[in-house]
Amino acid sequence: PARRRARELAALQRVHPNVLARVLKQGAVYQDEEVVVLNKPNGLPVHGGPGIKNCITDVLPILAKMLENMRAETLHLCHRLDKETTGVMVLARSKEAADRIRLLFKTRQVEKIYWAISVGHPDPAEGIVEIPVVEKEVQSHQPHYKMTLAPNYRLSPEDGKVLKTRKNRSAETAVTRYRILASSSACSLLELQPITGVKHQIRVHLAYGLGCPILGDHKYSHWNKLAPQKLPEITLRRLKLEQSQARHLPLHLHAQRLSLPLGASGGKRIDLVCEPPVFFHRTLRKLELDIDK
């Protein structure tokens, strides 16, 4: 099943743009005169780049024509999600609405709730991670770039005292609230609220701040190499996987809910909820992570 899932994701990159637009239309969870809200599938990039055949941006004009009550104008991106992340994605029907919604994101007036399955259990069970994040080059046999922590304090190796470090000018303030919803099979289901919107913030705070990387996050499960995630024996057993098959696991990070004020005056606040994808539910079931509890 893991390999089949990987093939399905690769197929999204090969389909005709009209087919992709139809898939996105089927994933629409809300529409009004101002916005269209999609449940973004896993493995689909928002923007194009080297080696990317299909992306959401490229099919927005086609999707606009397929939607009801749509004028000739194309749809506009209001924010972005990582290629591997699923869930709530807001598109605006006009440039003016897009500018207004982007400003809401920038000024932190949008409440964002994510669900993630982590490898390991954060300690304490709920809290706030407030550690700046910066992009750095990893010197290894495959040099590459990753986001990482740039803490303001460190422990002195001599006497264990807390020392303030020199602020990294490139680092961005990053704040993430988290709480455990369920724990089992050496994994946890987490509810996450990113207060800031820094690139890969949730992934970095969980992996390097709490020591609990997201299941299927092969990029941030190690620092000095690009390699598949190493999973505990009980997790592999419950997922019916060999360690060699772990590379096929998709990232289990889902934008579950967005709450934002809409309309020119911001008088209408809407709550947008997206159901996690089938593979996410299947993993919850296999790991015996009970949402109801």
C-alpha cells in the first residue's frame, strides 16, 4: 500500500491540467462571491519549479472556468502550503480579495489549526515552542538547504549556565502552540496552532525543538543527511511496514481548520474545516490513535 500510495502521488504530476483542475474542483469545500476553499491533496506543489510538471498555480485559470458563478477572471492564491501538506487552502475570486486576505495572514488575523502524527511524544503534553528559525546549508555528501533552529539562549558546556547568544540577523521569529490529542504505538496525534507563518515552522519546531518529527517527514528527521525516517519497531509493526519501505510514507501534516474574517469590512468570520485524507485516517486506525478520546 505504501508503494501504491507513492505511485498515486506521482500520477498527479502526470495528468492533463484539465484532469487536475477537476480533481481540485471535487475537493472544494466552500465557495462564496469572495473565496473558493479547497482541500489540497498531498504531493501537489502550489508553485512550479525544476522537474515539476503540474502545480496548483498553473491550473487556476482552468479551475475558475469549471466553477459556478465564476467570471472570466482567474483565481488568486492567498497563502501557500508545502507540497506534502494537505488541507484547507483559500483562493480568492478577485485580486482585491486576494490582497485583503494576504494582509490578514500577514497581520496574524487568521487562526490556523493543523493536525500531525508525530514520531514520539512531546514532553510536556502541551505547550508553546518559541524558537527563531533560519535557513542554513547542510554540508554533507549531498549539500542541501534546510530550515533549522536559531535559539536565543544556550547552555554553557563548562558550568551549565544559561547564556544569551548573539542574535542571527537572518532568523525569523517562530511561535507554535501544540497539544497531544492521543498517544499510542510510539506516536502521537497532535493539534498545532502556528502563531507565526515561517517556512517549515511546524516541521522544524517538532523535529528539532521537541525531538518528535512528523511521521513521513524524511527531510527533517535527520540534520546532516537526506535519508528515509527511522521508525520505532512497534510503529513499523502496526503499520505493517519494513524499515526499508518507510521512504514511501507520506508526510502526515494536515491543515485541519482556518478561521478568518471576510468581506470588505471583515464583519463575516468564517470557519473552514477539512477532513484529513484517507491515508491519514488509515494511519490513525493502524496506530490505534483514537481521535474521539
